[in-house]
Amino acid sequence: MQLPQTDTITLEDILITEELSRRNPRAENLLKENQALHTLARQLVNQPQTILQSIVDMALDL
């Protein structure tokens, strides 16, 4: 039994570098970024097992 053929996805289909360069940059929030870094530093000492999820959450928030 043969599987139906699917279209091949190329790297050019995924990369959106040109589109990203046309977007307006987000305003800086240095206080919020600094607080995030302090939080991550404390978490790295106290709960290193959850640091990756925290980084992802903060990246989405910032």
C-alpha cells in the first residue's frame, strides 16, 4: 500500500527573514527585561529544573 504523496516543504517556505525585517520593532522595556533576568538568575539557583520553561514564558511575554 502506498501513502499519498505530499508536497515537499522547503526551507524557503519556512524562513520569513524578509518579513521580519519589515516589521516595526517593539518598544524597549528595560525595566521589565532587567526584572526577568533577575528572576531567571534566582530560579537558576533555586529551581534549575524549571528554567527552560521560564525562559520560554518570559520570551513570549517580553
